[in-house]
Amino acid sequence: MKPSYVIVAVFAVMSLIAFVAFGIDKYRARHDRWRIPESTLLLLAFLGGAVGAFAGMRTFHHKTLHKRFTILVPLFALVQIGVVFWALGWI
């Protein structure tokens, strides 16, 4: 497997994990249960899951009013999309 595909696969898996984490945290918020720390959600986004985190924010309407999330998650996503494009040789 080419290294570029490994990078894409890592970002895809991390995005799926981040998306699910945002969904779980929203569920727990609605049911007054133990929550996933905001730092963990941001770390998942930073470590390659920003596209999934952004999709989770929009799908579950979660953390959309938190300034840190509305700035950092899209910023991380843009950088990660750029890395994927670079890895695939598209830029």
C-alpha cells in the first residue's frame, strides 16, 4: 500500500471515530449522563478527525455555539484536507 493511501486511511478512520464521539456526547448531554471532555473531542479533531468532527457538529447540532469548536474544527479540517490532497498528488 502506498504511503499516501495510509494517510488517507488514517484520516478516514479518525474522522469516523470523531463523528461517533460527537454523536455519543450529544446523546449523553441530552440524557444527563457522563460527558466526553471537550479537550478529547478537540484532540480527536486535531489528530486527523476534523472532517468527521465537523460533520458531527453539523449532524448532531453539537458544540456549534462554542467559539473554540467553530474556529478550530474547520481550521483543522482545512489543513487535513490539504494534507490529503498533497499526499494524493493533487496539489
